[in-house]
Amino acid sequence: MYRYLDRPIDTLHRHDRLLIASMRHWVRAVAAGRCPCAAGAAAFRYEGVEPALPDFNMAMAVLNAEALVRLRFAPPCAGAVGDDEARLLALFATGVDGTGSQVRQLASQFVQPHAAGTLATAVSRVAAVLAAIDPRDAIIPSDEARP
């Protein structure tokens, strides 16, 4: 989490930037009463990771419906990563380099116990698609791996 917290958005890897922007737009769409499922479609398509969109939407829907506490997201134009956003990026990063039980354990810190498995599965699937497209541009699991 701390490798993301308060970092300028433009210093993040491209898939981390995609996730942050998509989370923020998803939340804005819900707040505006619009269907959030289409909020990130163009960005996912542009990045060539459109197969991850349904699982991303599932993860966000589970967070929206089953969160233990209200999560806070910055406006889409904000220049730095916020606290809850950093925690979610760390969850997605664990989906790349962690085990299923590690992802589920982290997911349980966000949502009700009965929803942790669904969130963990959705996050792991998104992370797998991002990593498979181009591992050099996917979510980087550790600071040492960053160029």
C-alpha cells in the first residue's frame, strides 16, 4: 500500500493508472446515477485489456455493496493516489504476485466475510489479464521490479 500512497498518478505504471482512473470513474458514475459498467470500457479497450472489464466491474460492485466501511476515491482529475485507492492497488498487486489465500485475506479487509471470495476471484482475474497482456507493463508486485 505504501508504495502507492500519495504517489503522483503520472509516476504509476500504466495498468495502475488504468485501475485508478477506472475506479474513480466507476464511483462517479454510480454517484451520478449512471450505469458504472460502461465507465471504464473505453480505457480497458484502449489498453487492450477489455477481457478484464467484467471482473473489474464485479470487484467494484462487490466493494460498493459489501464494503466494511465507506471507501473514499478522489475525483478523476486528482493528481495523487489516496489512501483507499492505494489499498486497492495493493490488493490488485497481490493478485499478480500472491497466492489465492493472500488475495482472499486482503479482500476480507475490505468486504463482508461472505463477499471476500467473490472480490478475491474478481481481483485475481483482472490482475491475470493485465499481467498476461504485457508483463513489463502490468501491475508491478514490488518496488525493486520497477524500472
